Amino acid sequence: MGKIAEQQPDLVAVFEVSPSIEITSDEVDKLAHNTVFNDVYAEYYNQLADELGEEQYKKNAERMLNCHQRWWGDHYEFQAIFDARQFSLCHDRFCVNCQHLKQAAQMQRFTKILDETVKEHDLYMMTLTVPNCPIGGLKDSLERFALAFHNIMRYFAGNSVIAGIDFASYGFFACYRNIEIVVHPTCFHPHYHCILALKKDIDEKKLTTNDYSYSYGAYKRSFSSLEILIQKVLALKYNNIRLDKIVVDYVLKGIAVDKKKLKVWCEKYKVNMRMLNSFRRQGYSCVIDKIEGGLWHEVFKYVTKLNKDGGAIMSYYQFKALVPVLKHMHIGQGYGAWYKLPKDEWEIDPDVLAAYEFVIRHLREVEDPIPCTFELLQLKDSLHKKSIKCISRKKAYKFVQEWLKDRDLDSDAVSSVTESNPDQFEEKHEQMRFDLDLVSIDDEWDPF
């Protein structure tokens, strides 16, 4: 026991922990609820291991079953506080809980990067979509999509050019993209969400309408010349169509060309003329909207968004198709100035660490903690009975601001933070959404 146990039993703790630093019973309930998905997908992994004879899938199943099940930390018995310092993680791309932790880590990692970027550049949210693909065609679709996007980034960066089209005028600085796949019963719907950094004050008026301007027959938006250009380039490159001058003039610029020469070109490169005519009218969906003011925080959450409740559980057939395709794929990727960011950009914020130490110092003024392990269901039960409070380092920063805001600031104080509305860019989908930006199972990181 800690030193407080030897003192008078009616001693009152000198430091009250605010609810804002707590991991609440509702949060733990959600974690426990999401482990239902892990139970199903672990069984899928075991089935896949038996079918393919790959023992690694057995290990994946074991990790998923153990994910979030054990919590290690310090127990302040007298104050009835459990400081959760670490818990078991599987890092699996199919684990809802690990995906949410990864999303939070990404937000923290990119805060300084994007705060610096907006000083010299404007940020845009860009969403690109290609046609739905059959279950068995996902690998081919994602590979074609990745190659098309890589070409678009090369055009923006000036590493490749399209004759007569000036991508350099947009002042490309950087891009971060994440893959999202919507799972339908008989097909997959892949698309990219991106944050794009371009030069300031680009005057892009949205004047053009096409089929993507309407949703269920209702007008939603018009498109800028850049959006229309990317729509057509994406369609051409996704279908591996060369951007020779005759195609650039006919499809991208809408210029009249010699139809006989165009027919000869199509026969030479085995391109369907009707496909070119379709892409001349409109390509694949591309939406680019400027991120106003400091709303990039909400947009970044949307770019790496997750279905709050994990969505529906996919079938084994869908799972079996996804696993080998995603095994070695780079899902979240930076381009330009955000390509291969240095390791020191990803360290924990020192202000958060200082705030956490502030809280712990005051708890230890009352008693010394005891190392403790909780099972998930045991912790859940204790929180519901209110026999213990659970805190964590990641919530300490917010708490300290509230605790100090009406007091005289001293050397322990840290700067204030701004709260914002996380639902600004939330979309509603009935289908299961499967967001894929998560570290590999071998990439260890500490969520606290």
C-alpha cells in the first residue's frame, strides 16, 4: 500500500480529479462493444489460416482477441483512481478500436505540420472517386487508382507535364491522402480523401455542372476548372489511356480534332472511342473545396474519419478478398513536402506530457500508487459501480486548462487550447465504411 494507508483514515484528498480527464464508463463501454467485431474477424483469420495454411493469420486472430482486454497502470487506492498507462493493442486494420486510436494519433502528429503550412499556403479538401469494382476486382482497381493518383501528383509537382495545361500555376506544396473503401454486398467502392496544400488566394470559380452536380436529382454544386480537369485526368489515367496531344485536345481541352486521326489513334492503342467520348463529357468524380480558417482540424478528422460504431460486420467472403490486397499496401501517404516526414515530427506534444506530470505530481502528494492490471470487463464493471475513476495521459492537457483557468498561473501552467465542432464535415452512410489508415501490426506506439 501507499504511504497514505498508514495515516489517519479520515484524511481528505487535496487534489480532486475533474471529469474532463477521465476515461468514462461510456468510453469503456464503446471499447467493449467494438471488441465484438474483433471476435468475428479473429474467427475469420482462423478460417483463413486453415484454408491457406498460413500461421501468421492465427497470430493475427490471437492479437485481435486480446486487443484492449488488459489495462496496465498505477492504482491510487485512497483516491480511487486508476492511471491507465498502457493496454494491449493488435494494430490490425480491421480493429475498430485501434483505428480510432490511430486517428487520434494522426491528429496530434499533423497539428504542428498543418499549423505551419497555413501560414504560407491555403488548404483544400479533395475527394476522388472511381467506379465500384466487383469483390474479386479490388486489387486491380486499387492499383490503377494508385497509379492514376501518382500521375496527378507528378503533374501538380511539375515532375510530369501535360502539353498546354499549366498545373504549376496552382503552386502545389504538399498533399496527404487516405484510402476509404465502402463495402457493399456484391462490390467495393474505393475513393481517396486528401488534404491538398496550394498557393494562397487561387481564384477558382465554380461554374460548370455535370452529373456529379446532382444527388438524387437535386442540384448540389458546380465545379471549378481544376475540378473538371482532375475529373477527366483521373478517368484517363485510371484506364491507362495515354495523354497524347490528340487526346489532350479532344478530352481535356474540348477542342475539335480530326475524327479519322482520332479513330486511327484509338485502334493503335486499343482505346474504346465511346469511352473517350464519355470522358470528354465528364470523367470520374473529383471534389475540391477550400478549407476556411482553422477548420482544417475538422477536415483532417473527416479525411481520416471512421464509422463511429464500426459499421456492419462484413462477410467472410468480403474479408477474405480484403486481407491479401491490403497486407502490404501504403494506405495513408504524403506527397510533396509531406513525403516521408522526419521521425521527430511524430513525438508526443511536450505540453501534453507536462500537463500529465502536473496531475500525477498532485496525486502523489497524497499517496504512492500501486502497479495494477485490470481486465476490460473488470474495469468496465468498476466504472459503472463508481468504485474507481480511470484517467489517462492523453486527457491531461484539457483538464489542466480547466483546473487553472480561474487561478493565478504559475510555472506549472501550459497554454490554452481551442475546442471545435468535430461534426462539421461528418457524412452519413448506411453502408459499412472501412477506413484504412492504420499502422502495421509490427509498428509499436503508446496511445497514452
